Amino acid sequence: MSNATGWYPIGKAEGTGESKQLVTDQFDHDYDEHKLIRPTLDPLACVHVVKQSNIIPQCIEAYKTNITGFGCTLEYMPGESDKTAKAEWDIADRFMQTANLEESNEQLLGQLIEDLEHCGNAYVEVAWGGGLPAVYRIPPEYMRCTAPLELVDMKYKRLVQGRVEEFTQSKWVRRYAQKRGTNITWFREFGAPGEGNEVIHLQLGNGTYGEPRWSGNSPGIVGSRKAEELNFDYFDNGRMLAMILTVMNGELAPQSIEALKGAKGKKSQGGILYLEVQGYDKGMLGDEKEKTSIKLDKLNDLLQQDALFIEYNREKRKETRSAFRVPPILTGESDDYNRATSDNARKIVEEQVFQPYRKWIMDEIFNKRLLPAISVYRVKAILRSPKISDPDERKAMLDYLADRGILIVRDLIPIAEEVLGTVIDESRFPDGYLDTPIIQLMQSQASLGQSTDTEPEEKLATIAKRLLRETRERQHV
């Protein structure tokens, strides 16, 4: 009697949908030779993880849009104006327009933010060719650095209490290697004495290399990907093992085994499976011939509902999104939001995440390094932010200021320019007029018999329109 017990992978398709990426470190043979430090997380591997995530790309896009999407501009340092720093303003303005002639500053900064959020590092090449410097992005996968092996005297110039002073500080500096193909190009740390181009290294964290903010969530990110692949595989191969087929006093014919192997997926829908069994002449316990039979035992009676690990995926999306500290509405998940909650969420993330990020990246690249390097100290570069305000609060504040004589005509000009989409020429007005309190204009209207019962916003709009009309009339005289 032969032993017919066996396992037949009738529900297993050839190959799986699991994503596997082979990442090769192109610096693998250069770390010892050039005394480079090997990163804990390979930048290219981080990029592959982000591509497989179902939430990180949306978070990064939200960062890029909200941090750089409102434009880059210049403004004077406190206490400075055209009278004191117009020459520096002209230099800074020219530099911001020519720093990268192929891409705008917003595009360049957006790429650097993408690098930072992908792998925790971003590199800015500063090229000096005479005159103002040029700046370029270097992809992080092409960059490595040495340990800080050289002690140098770094010279800094800073604006302190209205005066530009020079400071000298000793610092251990690194060297940076860029490898494309088989060639290595060396860069010095920005500000270090020497020849050649410099590098500004931006990073998240305080190590030799930065780490992406999602690194602590990487098991959940990979787990979510595997859960999605398992659900995808279900459409081709169906459920996992659902039953045990037992043949008593016999064995399945070879053609029945082949039929079972093919009974999977959509090919088996609506069909009838015919199994042929070969019985034994004698029974297992004696000489009498036993009846041959087939028995099916279900391992579970649960039906496949929608998809597996839905709650797991939801929780991992929340955890990853919390690492970026962005609300769901910014990643396209706004089912539970109304206007009040969405405005509040936008206000919080603007104050706690985006505004500090804008200041940090502009200081690290421009205000602490590039602008002082071209002798600009009284002007700084900033990224604009959105205007988020509660209409009711704004109305109450304007009402309060106007009624108490605090609001003057000059204060209306920015409001008028915003509402009417134009620029008002302040020089067209007589001396002293722009410093007239709004309450006096309201009183003069009341003395002429004009009603003052309208809302404060309507009053301001009326006065703003009159200011604009007067400006236009003066321009045509």
C-alpha cells in the first residue's frame, strides 16, 4: 500500500507581487580609501521606500506646496530702509534673480525640501566664478563626507546692533565627495578657506548625516506595502488555504490532482469540479475492502470582506502622517472636516510646522551664508506665507481700531491694495493726509448727512475705493 499523503500548491501562483529593490552603493569601495563615512541609511534606499509608501509622497508634496508655493522675496532687517540699505537691496535682488538661471528659487528650494524629506539630507553647491555666486542642487545619492579632520579659522561677518562686525572662530571642517560614474569631485565646507566650489549641507537631525523624519515608522511603511500586495495577490490566487481534502481508502487520480491545481482564480468561477479516486483493494485494518470516500474539512467559514488589514493600513497612515505633523486635509483626506475645523488645522500647521521650516531653510542657505558672503547684511530673504485670518475676528478688530481713532488712512492702503489688486501711489497725497485718523473721515461723512450705519468692512471698502479714485484722478492731471 502506498502512502498518498501530500501537499499540492493548488492555490499558489508562480511568483508574487512583492516589490524588491536591489540598491547598490556606488561609494562601496571608496569609504576606506578616501576616509569617507558610510551613512546609516542609504539615500537611494530611502527614495525607494518613499516610492512604495501610500502616504509619504502626499506629505512631501504638502510640504513643498505650503513652504515654497507662496513665493520668495526680500525684506529689510528691522530699522533698515531704502535710506540706509538701498545698495545692499540692489545686490541681494540681483543675486536672487541670477543665483540659478535655469530654475527659479522656489523650484530649487522645492527640490531641496524633497531631498530632505526623502532621505534627511540635501546639498547645495555654491560655485564662484567671479562676481555673484551660482547655486545648484546636488542629488544626495551622489554625495558623501569625511569626518571633521581639519581645524581651520572660519571668518564671519554679521550685523550686530546696527554695525557690521567680523568674527573669527576655530572649527573642525569636513570635506565632501561627489561621485558620478567613476569620477570623484571634492568640495569644501561652505566658508572654509581654500579653492574650488563649496557645499552647504542641510540635514534633519544632528548626526554626520541626517535621517528622514519617517525613519521611525519604516516597519509600518513596509508592512502597509506588504498588506497591499497581499490584497492585490488575492485577485489572482484567491484566499489562503481554506480546506483539507481527505481521501479514505484510496488516492486521487493524477488527472484529479491536475484539475485541483487549476481550480483557482477567475478560471474556476461557475464551473463543476469532477474528482476521480482510485480505491485500494484492501482496507487499512484488515482484509475486508473498505469503502472509498472523499471528505472536505473547512479551516474557516469567514468570507473575504473587501480587503485584509484595512485598519492596520489606516493606523500606519496616521502614524506616518503624524511624523510629518500635517493634518489629513493637506493629504487629500477631508471627509471629516468643515470650514471651522479646516481653518483651525491650517492655522496650527502653519504656525507649528511650515513657518519655522521656511525660516530655517532660508537662514541656512541665504541669510546666514550666501548673503553675508556677498556683503549683504541689512537685507534678508524670506519665503512668503499664506494669509490665514478669521473674518469675524478681523471685522471686530477693524471696528475697534476705527472707532477709537487708532486706525489711520495709511493703514488702509495695504487693505485696499489687497482687495482691489492694485498698487496705490502714496506720493500723490498731500502731506499729512495719510496720517488722518479714520474716525475723522467718518465724522466728516456724518456732518455731510451721509449714513454711518454700514458695517466697518463696508466703510473701509468705501474709503479705500475713494482713495484709489483720487489717486487715479491725480495721475491723469
